[in-house]
Amino acid sequence: MPAESANYLLSVNRFAKSLRAWEARWTQSAAAATLFVLQLFLNPSRANLRAGMNRMLRFFTAGESHGQALLAFISGLPAQLPIDVKFINHQLRRRQLGYGRGGRQKIEKDTADVFAGVRHGKTIGAPIALRIENRDWVNWEKVLPVEAAEEDPGMRKLVAPRPGHADLAGSQKFNYHDARYVLERASARETAARVAAGAFAKLLLREFGTEIASHTIQVGHVRLEKPATWKKIQAVSADLDSPLRCINAAVQEKMKAEVDAVLKAGDTVGGIFEIVAHNVPVGLGSHAQWDEKLDGRLAQALMSVQAVKAVEIGGGVAGAGSFGSEVQDEIFYEKSVRRFRRSTNRAGGLEGGITNGEDVVVRGYLKPISTLRQPLHTTDMVTKEPVKAAYERSDWCVVPAGAVAGEAMVALVLADAFLQKFGGDSLAEMRRNFDNYVQQIDEF
């Protein structure tokens, strides 16, 4: 056989083999696609979950602490949801207040500039985008330029990482011998964008009667020992003049003394805040898969807030050292409202990863922030010599502010759970679905 003919036959065989392999892959892909479509029709939430798209409400933030601005993007809210910009800015103001805040709060006047997704005071079913100006940018424009520039010898490099901060781990991860870019994004300044996004989620929840509020139960060694009623939590949460948002005035004075003491010592102080979601319907979340459990989602969301090192649902910490008969909430039926009720709420409104109709109660344990006026020992990232940790202008107590950021995260998770449960491209459609479900619960 001539060489040319042999080469031709070899090429044909290779092409045929490739074609058969492609056909096999196409058959597998077509089968997978068909299965996915069937799952989507039979169980849309499960199909989305397995495809990694298990969130109806998505948001993300961008921006650095001393950059031009912070940005937030929210996608998934139904059309025709009324948006109150004053309410959003009120939430941002709440975040800036609190006893123990530093000088940055005197510079910034956080307000949300909504530039997409809202027209004539209502959502339009499109992604929402907003911007929060950083007024401090004018002092950092030469230090953090967008375009390439010759390195300034006076540039504010940070080579002495602060213990407890993302400085060193982040610098090693991204291969910087300067923690400036790490701390700019790791800073809790980013929570301003979360609070703005969370305000949109709160507006959705309010349409269905669900409200969220928070209060401080511990600062340093001073703790509020008595449980708080919803009305008291709601009142102190809205009180812009309350220094630490503690419901008990005498306890709050002791908390203030704790904050004063750490300021004098060049130290910082942490604490515990409690977030309560009131009038939450039964049935949000699921026991069916680990990542559908609502308590797990809330814990992850709250743990993502800077400096939060532990999360508690209901009376989880005390329950771990108790007997079962002392922990479980006994069940009764209230005929007048046709609802099952619990005599107590140690479960924090969640059983098996599902809301049970009681208030959802979540606590965030906030460590003292990492920037100290009396810095701790560290090691220079460049010289590897022992030095004192860097100091950046900072707060010394952020418990009330952390609570507002925590509220935002709880609101975003609950709003997503509402959307998963009740769906709808418009608010009217979502309300119909919700009303039908309420009727189902009435008739249970």
C-alpha cells in the first residue's frame, strides 16, 4: 500500500475514533442535561441546590477601607418591592454609632447612592447596585492609586502584622510583603456595604411582618443576666442615643466603665450581641440536607462578620451543660390563633434546621479587635526581626456596630429563605404564595 494511502487511512481511523468518543461524551451530557431539567420541574429547589445555585437572593460587596467607595450588589429581590432610602441610610447610621468608636466615624457620613435596580421607589426585578462614599479617600489617594505609580518612600506600608488580624496570613497567601492591601479589604469598614444590602432584605421581610432587632448583652466582663422582651429589644435597637444598646441602664453604665478602662490602658474589649427575628413563619429552612439547615446558614453568615469568633443559637451554650428535660421546649396548642406554641424558646426558634414559629434568636461572640494602642509583640515580614505590631487608627469597642452588621447578615439569610419558600417574580406573586401557605398552616 502506498505511503500516502496508509497515512490517509490512519487519519480516517483517528477521526472516526474521535467522533465516537465525542458522541459518547455528548450522550452523557445530554442525559445529564435531561436529568437536570426533570429535577428542575419536579423539585426546583433541589435541582438548584445540586447545581450549586441554591441561593435565590445573592449579594456581594467590593471596595477597600480607604478606597474611593464601597459597593454592594443585590440580585434576586422581587419586582415592585417598595424601597425606602431613608430607612437604608438609618441602618448605616446605626452602624456608625456606639460607645468606643474611633475617629473614622467623625470623617464618614455613610449614605447609600442607589444607581441600579430601583426606579420610582420600587425594585424592577433587576440586580441592584449601590455605592457608599469613603470621605477619607482624599487622605489616601496618593497612597492607594488605581494606576501604576512609582513607589513613594513615604508610602504607608505595613510590615509589622497585628496578632489576631488577617495581616500576616493574608500577606503570605497573596505573596505581599506589605499587609496594606490585605487590611484594606479585611477591615470591618466593609460591613457598611453589608448593612446597606441587609436593609433591602429587611424591607422585604417587613412586607410579611418579620422584624429584626438587636441588643448588647455583654461587654468585657460585664453581662446582662436577665432575658429581654421583644419590645425592649426593639426599643433599644432603634435608640440612636443609647451608647451600647443595652436594655438595662445600670448594666450599661458598668459596660461603659469597662470601655473607658480599656481606652485608658490602650487596649480593646469585645462582647456579645443578641439578634432577634420576630414573627418568623414556621417552615423556613429544611432538615433534608446539611446545607439547607437554616441554623447552619445563620451561623456561617454571622461568623463571617469581622471579629466574630463564635455563634450561639438560642440557649445553645447553657444547653450543652444541662439535662434534656431542662433544655427542650414543651409544645402546646393555642386554639384562639390555631398555632402550636412552645412554653420556652431555648431552641432559638429553630428545630432540625427549620423555623418553628417562635422568635429566631442568634448571638454573636465578638473578640476584642486586633489593633491595640499598646501593641503586642510581632515579627517584621521583611527583616524577620522582632518588633511591635503596627497601629492603625481604630475603635476600641465595636459591639453595637457588630450587632448591626449581624442583623444585616441574618436579614439576608432569612430573606433568601423566604424567597426559596415563597418565590415569585413580583411582590404580589410572592404574597399570594405566602398567603396560601399561611392558610395551609391555619388548617393543619
